[in-house]
Amino acid sequence: MNKSKLEMEFKDAEGKKFSLSIDEPREDITEEEIRTAMDDIVAKNIFYTTGGDIVAPVGARVITTTVEELEI
């Protein structure tokens, strides 16, 4: 069974990294859609970290893992 996760990385006001993960993103999601969502998160000031407000998107990646269940 394959599982996937979208990880979005941002920078906060102190320059520290903040990550946001979403399980099982759409398989056909585009870089443009991800960038737009990340820009919206920054513009709407949705999250606050110990380092202050989120100020900029840094990067994103889709991580896919294969999980094999074993019967024991």
C-alpha cells in the first residue's frame, strides 16, 4: 500500500523553519496549486509559531512511502 504526504515549508519572523503536512494529497495536484495555497497561508496569517508569524513560503515536496503489512 502506498501512502503520500504533502509537506510545505515556511519561514517565520525569526527565520526559523515551520512545516505543515497534509496526508494523502490529490495525485494530480500541481506545483501552481501548492504555491497558491502556500501564498494564501502567508497572506491570511493563519498560523503563529514560537518564532512569530509565518512570513514566506520556502519549499514543498510530496513524500510517497510503501507500507507492507506483515501477518505475524
